[in-house]
Amino acid sequence: MYEAIVFLPLLGCLIAGLFGRVIGARAAELVTTILLFAAMVLSWIAFARVGLGQVNARVLVATFMHSGELKVDWALRVDTLTAVMLVVVTTISALVHLYSIGYMADDVHRPRFFAYLSLFTFAMLALVTADNLVQLFFGWEGVGLASYLLIGFWYHKPQANAAAIKAFIVNRVGDFGFALGIFAIFKMTGAVDFETIFAQAPALGGKTIHFLRWDIDALTLICVLLFIGAMGKSAQFLLHTWLPDAMEGPTPVSALIHAATMVTAGVFMVARLSPLFELAPNAQAFVTLVGATTAFFAATVALVQNDIKRIVAYSTCSQLGYMFVAMGVGAYSVGMYHLFTHAFFKALLFLGSGSVIHAMHHEQDIRHMGGLKDRIRVTYYVMVIGTLALTGFPLTAGYFSKDAIIEAAFAGKNAFAGYAFVLTLIAAGMTAFYSWRLIFKTFHGEPHDREHHAAAHESPLVMLVALVVLAAGSIFAGYPFKELFAGHAVGEFFRDSIRQSATILDDMHHLPIWIGLLPTAMMAAGFLLAWQFYLRRPDLPVALARQHDALYRFLLNKWYFDELYDFLLVRPAKRLGRLLWKGGDGWLIDGFGPDGVSARVIDVTRNVVRLQTGYLYHYAFAMLIGVAALITWFMFTGGPH
């Protein structure tokens, strides 16, 4: 069963990718979608079995590679953490496949698109079922490749190509750190399989690694390097710049990347390696610092964005910061809880945004929308449900998981826990503000583009079915699982799949009541402010933007990170490349290398050939010059002695 869950999407990818032109676009999309739904059903069965304690095993698939001391098998690690991720990945991917049948109906390259979607899903499943770091790295790079292919799917658009390259390059920075972390683990333990690594982890305490002339605590260095990989994949502060640009791909791609695959890989990796991070408190503090900063930073940028997909993209970036805060303070199960609930409402918001874009004939600027709630009522209602869940409205899925993270930050013990509590609390208010800003400007008020508004229509049924299912998940994926992820059943439910702080959950349950009420108060304040700004007094945001133009432009330009990286990294790299191209390759190698020498010989030969005119008087004149030169030489030197 577990092999089928992993390899059914790969089978769909091969069928659609290799035989799509033969079987046709309709057959390709149906085959891939049916296989994903089969994998989804099997994943829920696996989740039920693992949750009941019936399965916790290692399934050997094949020998991967054996080279000296390095022994790597392709094996599936089946435990609670794996089961949770299987459910998230296959459920969201199956619904994205279903939605794409309607959304991509007019695209002639549908077989290729569905092949890429299934490849993306297979790579993520290979990652979450990995029993060792090499297999995990295979899936890690696989989702990077698939994201590159999907972001640049519309390759005729220069912006899509640039966004795909940007995502690929930024992730290479993080992946280099991740690879170094894997090398360091192998150097210290002589193994890459998780069981051996976790068994030897306590013995690494106090050991050091000589790195860049310093002797650094081994576990701290290893965990920081591993987390740098997570910073790239999960778009954390400083390595976040690729994520908003990834919106150049089709909307279903955005939903899959943000809800179930690539960006959640970093969170999963930290949870999987929790036995290492628990022994490295300084690394945990670093994770907390980066996560909290990301949650705040991305929320500030989302306040003023106008592209409907980019607003939701920065929301993802912010919510990933929340998840890492939970990981950093030792509440790994709480971080996974938010990953689980977030998948439903974030996929809903992206696919809902796609429905809006579909209705508005590919218009994405919310300033050109307005008044759509009566034209696309189903989309409006499901988007409101997704917004309620994202902002943490009571009894929705996000209310239970996001509030638990803020409480965990307050109860945390590391140096940046208080910092994280303050920033995540502020981010909660900003999340409510920008989320309702999107709803109000898109669906309420007067239409700003009456031509497109008049032609707006609801999405096809196949798209609406996916939206309704995700809306149900956004409501009901929270409370039924609260005890398993953030309650007294955590120890029994996760058993040995994660190892978190022994006291963090107990401390969360004994906090003052006002701590639990603060996130809801911030959510309400954000909603009321958005209501005041965009329904009652829509002139206020314009006036504020003019009064604080520098701040507005700072946020609108995303803290100028793209411009800063362009100045510090891109331009010097281009100058160096041009120097090596023109100076090194063109002038030096082509000028003085084999090609250059042969070119000079040809030039000399051509000039010499020009002397051979065939006229007798030219040759006589040359002989006369030669005789004159010889006599002159004899006169001044006396000739040979």
C-alpha cells in the first residue's frame, strides 16, 4: 500500500508525459487525477492505521547505493509524521489536479502540465517517506526541479522564465547549506539513516567541528546548516525572494507549492530531525529568530500588495514563519498542526483566487476588481471561509493551530521566544487586515472594471467541487485533531516520530487566560481596521499612503530586498561574467590559445600571399631592394668574419 501511495503519481507522470500526445489531453488529465485520488484514499487509510498504533514500520523498496561506508537503501519510513504528510500532500494534490481540469481547459499543453503536477507530487512523497538523508535529499531536489518546470510552464513569457530561474538559484543557496549539513552528519556518525543518526545524537554533545578556523559545537553547526536548507525551500527571511515571483506560474501550481509540497518541505525536515534540534538549543534559538522575523516581515509586505496572488503568497511566507517559531521553541507537533490546517485554507485561498482570475479574464490586480460577490457567489463564500480560517476566527481550523503557536512562543524558554511572541501577535493583526482588505476590494464596493465585471461568471463545476471540499477542511480540520497535535494525546499519537520539549505543551495549558484571548483580539482589530478603511472610508488608505509615502513605497517594494540583492550580488556577478567572457574567453583564450595562433598564421599567410603579384617588375624591384640591403649591411658591419 505504501509503495502504491508513492509511485502512483510517478506512474501518472510517465503516462501523461510520454504518451500524452497519443492518448490525448483529456485522457492524460483523467489518468493523473484518478491515480492521485487513489493515492489520497490510501493515504487516509494509512493515517487511520498509524494513528491507531497499528503500523510503525520500515518498508524496504530497493538498494539505492552502497559505496564504502556509505550504505543507502530506498526505504519508506512509515510513522505518524509520515502519515500526516501523506494525507496533506495527496489530498491537496488530488484536489489541485481536479481543479486544473477546469482551470487549464483551454491550454493546449495540458498533458505536460499534468505530468509536471504528478512529478511534483511524487518528489514530495519521496521526501516525506524517506528513511535516510540521501533519499530525503533526492526528494528535496526533486521538488526543486518540479517547481522550476511548473513556475516556468508558460515559457513564452519572459517573466515566467525569470521567476523559474530565480526560484532555482535561490534554492541552490539553501540547498548548499543543507548538503553541508548532511556531509557533517555523515562525518560525525558515519551514517545517513535516521535510526543510526538519532541513536548517536546524544553522544555528539560536547563534540566540535573545525570550520572556517573555528571549533564550533558539532550539533549546533549541523542543525544551523540543515536549517539554511529549510530557509531556502520554505522561503524564510533573506532567502524568501523567490516565493512571490513564483506566482508567474499557473494558479494551481501556486496552490500546490504553497499548501502541500515545496514550502512545507523545510518544516517537515526540521520536525523529522527534531532529535537533533532538541540537543542544539542555540540552533533552536536561531530557528525561532528567523521564523518570527519572517512572520512579521511578510505580513508587513502583504499589507500593501495589489496582485491577488502575491497577497496570498506573502501570507504563506508569514504562516511558514509561524510554523518555524513552533519548531524553534520545541513544540514540533504544534508546528505540524499548523502545517496540516494551513494546507486546506491556503489551497482554498489560492484556488479561490484562481477562480476570481478566471472570472475576470486573467486580471489579477485587486484595484481593478470590486463588486464581484454577486457575480461569483460560491467563490465569494469559500474565499470568506478561507479568510476566516487564515485569520484565526474562533472554531475554524486556523484558530486552533495558529493560536497554539502564539501560546507556545509565550511559553517557550529560548532567548528569542519573547521576541517571537510579540512579533507573531502583531502579525496576527496584520494578517486579519490584509486578508479582509483582499476580500473587501475584490468582492465589495463598486466595480472598477465594468466591462470585465459585466462578463464575470462563476467557475465550472469541476473547479467549484475542489473549492467546496477545501472550504470544509478549512472549518473541520482543526478541532477534531486538536488533542492529537496540541493536547494530551500528542505523546501517544506521535510516539517516536518526533521528540519535542517535555514541558512545552504542559506550560501552554497553564497560561493566563488573557494570553489565549490576545490573538483573537488582534484578529478582531485587524478586521475592524480593514472594514473602516475599505468599506466605510475608502479614501483613508489613499490619504495615509500619501502622508507616509516613504513607508508605503518601502513596503510596496518589499523592503527593497530585490534591489539590494541586485546591487550586491546580481550586478557584480554580471560584471564578473562579462569580464571573463570578453576578457578571459574572447581576448585571452581566443586571442592567444590554439584558435588565436591559427588565426594569426592565417592572417600572416594572407598578407604574404599578397606579395605574390605575378608581375616581373615587382620581383625585380624586390631583388634590387634585397641587393641594396645586403650591400648596406656589408658596408656597416664589414661582412662576416
